[in-house]
Amino acid sequence: MEIGVEVSPSKKGVFLRRVASLMGKVDFISIPDSPFGRPAPSSLIMATLLKVIGMETIPNFRLADRNEVSFLSEMMGIRELGIDRVLLVGGDPPIIGKPTDLDPVRAISLLKDWEIDLEIGVASSLRPSDRIKRKLEAGADFVVTQPIQRVKDLIPLSNFIGDVPLYAMIMPTLSELEDYVLRAMEIEEVLEIDYKALLDDLRESGLVKGVVISVPRRPSKVHEILR
């Protein structure tokens, strides 16, 4: 089972220090793209920076901020730089400007039409839906979930997507999030969870290809889980 950690883009020194503390402990770094719709250092450029130091990455890519030409151009660029995987997300509403109408289904179709050889990830809630079905039919290669709290939360989605590789997100600081954020992630109740034990349970379950640990406000929490 692959272990990844989400590291938000920030000033280069801070970003590299966080990544350096994880090298040798995780398989990849997932890099959000302008979290909460706020401008931040480009996830693709930060992924390229990590590629130079030998760290595997899955940059996230907000489709709401790009038109089709800019999307294709950036995807061509990261492929030329040797980045193999990307996670396509719609993204929160931007705090500046207006969103475009580019969505994951159209974006995947563009990548296929232009023969850009990337492993394409898409985000999904834990509930099977027509929305994730359309993304998979378009050609998505893997799925990353909303935060889970129990292995059994994954079973309906795992059964629905079949053999498509599934990555479960775990977020040990769920209790620190605002109610509106929890509602957006379809989390009705925050449970008391031993996340180190949950990681072991996920490894033994055989349901997932990997896990993404997300602790945006307390990065030291990652190291507690990985010990």
C-alpha cells in the first residue's frame, strides 16, 4: 500500500522543510492547488521542484481556473518533465475572478484526444454516484476519496468502482474543521479515531492501493501516525 502525505504549497523554504522531514517515510507527496480558492504557489511548479530532488508527487489541478488551452499546455509541460500522475479537481470557488466551465469529464477527454500520457486521478465522495461513474467512463485511472474515518466507509464506493485503484484520504484533524467544511465533505459526525490503527486496518483490508494523509493545520501530526 502506498503512503502519501498532502503538503500545501507555500514559500519554498517552508515547503521543502516539510517535504524533507517526510523523505524516506512516504511514497509520494500530494500537492493541493490553491486550497479554498486562494492564490498559492503553483502545485505543478512545486511538483517539478520535488521531482528534481527525487520525490514522487501527485500534483492536484484545479480545473475551475483554466480554459482548455491552458489546461492542455500545462499537462503537456508536466509530462515532459517526467511527472506521471495528476489529480484533477473542480476546486472551491475562487476568491478572485470567475471560474471556467472546464470539468473533469471534459478534461479527461481532452487528455485522451491529445494523447497526453498521464495517470489521471479524480476525486470522489464516499457515496457511489453518476458523477464518479461519468469520470470513470471518460477514462480516469484512479480515485481519491473524501476523508474517511472507518474502513467500512469505503466498501460501497470500492464495490461501485470495481478494479479502479482507490486511494483513501485520512484527516486526523477533522475535529478542528468548521462545520461548513465538514458538511461540504459530507461528514455528519466526527468520531474518536486511532489513525495509526486505521492506517494498519486499511493496509490489511486490501480495498485501497494507497492512502493520502492530510493534516493541513498540524503537519507534526503526520509523524505521529507514521511512527
